[in-house]
Amino acid sequence: ASLEEIRAEIEKQIDRFPALSELSLMQRNVVISQLLEEYSRLCSMELCENTLIDAVIFSKKTRADAFGIHMSCALALPEKIAVSPVIAFYLRDSSVFANLLDNAIEGSLLMPPEKRMILVSAAVKADCLIVTVANHKPASLHVRTEGMASSKGEGHGLGLGILRQIAERYDGSFSCEDSGERVEFSIMLPLLESRTER
């Protein structure tokens, strides 16, 4: 939809909101202009050239923003990444990015607002995808990536162990550095067909 069409729709819907319906025409136009500016900013925000990964990270960034968590992204990913069919499945399924970012958001929510920050980096180097996610967490929370039982109920909270298994199965690596109030996860997955499944 064009900005003109969106503006027209907002003008039609504005009377449904009592606080907005009481505004003068000039005040309404200011509010509509602010909404359209924010819409344009969000639509033009591209975190990386790969549209699938961009969409997943944008979704998680939007969720983090809603909780007052600042997410800083350094993503050097090309539009097309040549990957084996198996690795393509894990990227398309969003397992790698979704699991890491969901855990980072949950850990950050346990911190005071001023310490809620997530750092995300991803790049393709030497035919490998390397993803690193770091965040603050309570020092009393000890992160385990193997043999975990979820505190969230069956079927939840096992993402880190699954990421370790994926990395090991496809000749990659997975690491966790827990330094008290900060934790950093890194996963490296080979992208080439020549790598074999264990």
C-alpha cells in the first residue's frame, strides 16, 4: 500500500480512538504524519542483505524493543548464501537465529532496564556462517547447553542443546562463554556441500 492509501485508512479509523478523535484537524495531521514517518522508517530498516535472515532478526529486534531491550546488529551477510540443503533447512526454519535471540531476550528481561542489551553479529567467512549473540544476564543464572531440562515446560528451552547438536553433526562448532553477568554464544556452520553429516 502507498503512503497515501495508509494515510486515508488512518484518517478513516482515527475516530475509533477517543483520545485521537478529540484532537483538532491540525493535531490529527501531526499524529498521522508521525505514524507515517515511523512506518517508513520501519519499512526501510534493513539489517542485512539476506531477506530471510533479515526478517527473522527484524522480528526479534521488534520484540526486544517492545521490552526495552536495545539490540545492536552487525550483520555482514550476502543476499544469497550458497549452503548445503541441510544447513538451508536450519536457516529457513530460523532455528539458529531464533533460538539464540529468544534466549538472549529472556536473559535480558531478568536484568534491570539499564543493562538490557543484546549484541548480534553474523558473517560468512571461509565458507562458514558464523553467528555470535551476547547479552547480560544475572550472575546467579548459570547457562547450560547440554543435558538441559526446560523450566518452561515440555518442548521449550532446549534450543541451546539443539544448536550444539546441529553444529557437531555438520562439522561446525558451538561455544558458550559465561562470565557472570554476561554470556556469549557462537555457532559456526560450514556452508559447503563437501561437508558430510556425522
